[in-house]
Amino acid sequence: MAYKTPIGITFYRLVYDKACHLLIEIEHKAYWDVKKCNMNLAQIDEQKLLELQGLKELRLEAYENSRIYKEKIKLFHDRMLIRKDFKVFQKVLLFNSHLQFMHGKLKSKWLGPFKITNIFPHGVVEIWSFDIEKVFKVNGHWLKVFNEWEVDSACSSLVLALPSYS
């Protein structure tokens, strides 16, 4: 009975083409009731067909509202993504997916460095390992740029932080 933003109406109205009322307010017009009252059946048939057509239009409107809502959400999501532009022969780090759920405090989440050998469409990147000298194809979302100056500066700050015992 709750109003759904993506489709613009309630599910009850989408299925039954009327607002949901409490039991006291229900007004049910059944086809056999009308037939029992000896009313004009041709007019009743035409009215039922019009109601069915209205229900189809309501469902098409809900479908259109849902499509518009999904487009807006996709645009919002795509704006939040960080674009990664890699170049051939660039050094990168690979996310260690084995440590995703149970990673230790001192274990790094990133493996590498690797060198990019080829870039394919749709985010597929071919990398070459320095250690085992093997080529892998991975998703570009699992990579980040390897900055050697960050590693050097981190090591030098560790050396400066260590106390000297002389």
C-alpha cells in the first residue's frame, strides 16, 4: 500500500487499478452481480474493456516512471565513479581479493607492482608480473596506479622515525 517512487504509484493500484481502501469502504462490482440485476450487458462489456485499457495505460506509465528513475540513479552512480585511465608500460598494483573478507592488520590489500602490457575495451587490462614473469588479464577496477615516490617517502619516513642507539 506504500507509494513507490520508482514507479510513481502503489503496487496495489498497479495490480487492481484502484486505491486500496479499508474493509468498510470496499465497493466490489462483480460481473455476476450486474448480470443478476438484468442490466445492459453490452454496455457492461464495453465498460470492462475500457477499464482494462486504463489498467494497461497505468502499467505503461509505471514502466516509463521506472525507466526514468533507473536512468537518474545510473547517472548519479556513474558520476561517483572514479575513472581510471591506464597507459601501456605503466606500473600498477592489483587488489588482493583473497584478503577481502579476512585481512590481517599488517597484510597489504595490494599485490605488485605489475606492468601493463595491453589495454582491451570494456575495462580489461593485461598485466605482466615482475616476480613470476607471467601475463594476466584482469578487470581494470581491480588496479590502481603504482607510485614509486609514495613507497620511497614511506620508507624514508620509517627510517627517520626509528630511534638511533649510539
